[in-house]
Amino acid sequence: MGKLHAETIGRGDQIVLVHGSLTTGAEEWQAQLPLADEGFRLVIPDRCGYGSSPVIDREDFLRDAEDLVELLDEGSHVVAHSYGGLSAMFAAVERPDSIQSLTLLEPPAFIAATGPAETLLTAVRTMWHLDLSDDEWLVRFLQAVGTAPDVIPPEAREEVVARVPLVRRGRPPWESHLPLSQLASAAFPKHVVSGGHSDGFEAICDKLARHIGASRSVVKGAGHDIQFTGPPLNDLLLRIWRTAPQTSTRIVQ
């Protein structure tokens, strides 16, 4: 498929920021750009189908994982949001020696979903194949995951709606069959972060953290789009990165 387009900012330990569905890397991680001034090199890719990366007709977290593996440098910290978290988990077990830490922001990890997680899964699966226009589907999708539809600026709405078929035709998250045992046995630190807005996502994040031996945090204020909180999430990320084992870090100048 070819290499992903990725923007790089700053110098220091490498941070790979993986975006979720319907948005590009540049759009999703704006609030994290100040972290480049803290001694880190931010690598912000566009997953295939988004931004300036190769064009595809359906997103697929397994293909994304193969692309991400090529970006991982020795000692990379990886932060991934939503659908991007699925690909990040597969990439991490493919090259565990290249991961300094893995932070997952509300990944749709439907692990034997029960209770609130099952309710969320049912809602998402039900609306996924509804006979709706792309614009209507976008609104239903955002509401299902806990994102306010008005978070999209009016001037950007047409472009975001144009990305909807990429998601609708894509590999759905409940088909992930996540590599939980490999993640659990991996030596690098793992962190699962939720936004405190959805009982379903709280249950998903709790269960995922237990399965893979991850620490848990809640960063409230932006619903599913935790990265938009800015400083609260950035402060947490700095603590994670600065306390991670440094045995394999390679400083990029």
C-alpha cells in the first residue's frame, strides 16, 4: 500500500499518535502539539484513507497495524484513540521490543461484552447497517460513541461526511479478536484511559485493563474525544512517558 504520510514535530523520545475514525492525525492531535516542547518527537500519521496517506475504500485495523509497525522506532511511546487503538494493539504485539509504552484512549474493545458494554455494542451494531444517508449515519455514529455532532466545525462537515463510507464499509471493531494474552505478557507499560461519559466505555476500558495488565485513568471533559481535553491528558501522558523504563530508548535528534 505504501508508506503512511506522517508529520513529525520536535526532538527526543519518539511518540507515535494514532488517530481514530473520521478524522486525520493533524485534526485529532492539535491539543498535544505542545508536548513537542517537553523533549519529545511527535510522529503523527494519517491512517490509510485519511489525509495524505494512500487512498483506500474501507478502513481496516489489521492493515493499519501493518502500516504502524513500519513507523515504530526503538523505544517508541504509542498513544492511540478509538479505532486507532485496535491497530495499535496489534502493532504493539508484532514489535514489542520497539514499544516504550502503550496508551489507549477508549478503544472499542468489545471483549465478551456484558452489561453496559453489551448495551453499547448493541447500539453501535444496530446503527452500523441502517439505511441512512451518510450525513444521518455520521450523526448516529457520533451519538453512539459519545461525541457531540456539533464538535465538527460547519466548514469541515462536508469533508467529514465524505469519509463516512470509509468507516461504514470498514472492518467493524467487534471483529477484532484482540491479542490479549500477548499484550498481557508484554513487558512495556500499558495504560487505558476513558472519558467518564459512558457506562459502556467505562466497562470496556475496565475489562480491557484487567485483561492486559494495564493501569486505568479517567480524563473527563471531552466525552469520547479525550485528546481534546488538552492539558489534563497531556499531564497524564507526560507522567507515563517520564516514568516508563528507559532501557531501550533511542533519542532522535
